[in-house]
Amino acid sequence: SFAAYQTSEQQNEFQIEREDENHYLHFNLALEPWKEKIIRLDSSQLVLEHQDKVYHYTRHKKIVLDE
């Protein structure tokens, strides 16, 4: 079986800023700026918190098909 990935192709510029002992992604869109707290960041995953919700992102791994 194959996994299908969809993207909106929408890009949002952001800055990483330190506030106290935490780091945040700051998105500065003209109509609605927001920030997301970086909970964890390493070579394989990113964990963000925004409005009391936690989002987990895992780095994409290349799919290798055996011949």
C-alpha cells in the first residue's frame, strides 16, 4: 500500500525567537500573527504547542522499493 501526502502549497514565513527559557516560531502574517512553542526539536521530529494543543511532526523517510 502507498501513503498519499497532500499539501496546500501555502508558505508562511516565520522567525524563531527565545522568550524566557522557551523558543517559539513566530508567524507574522498581516491579518493574524501567532506563535507556536517549540517543545522538542531533533533530527527526526518536531513537537509544537499552540492554543493548548500539541502537534507532532516526523521527518519524512525516503521509501526504498526492493527490486
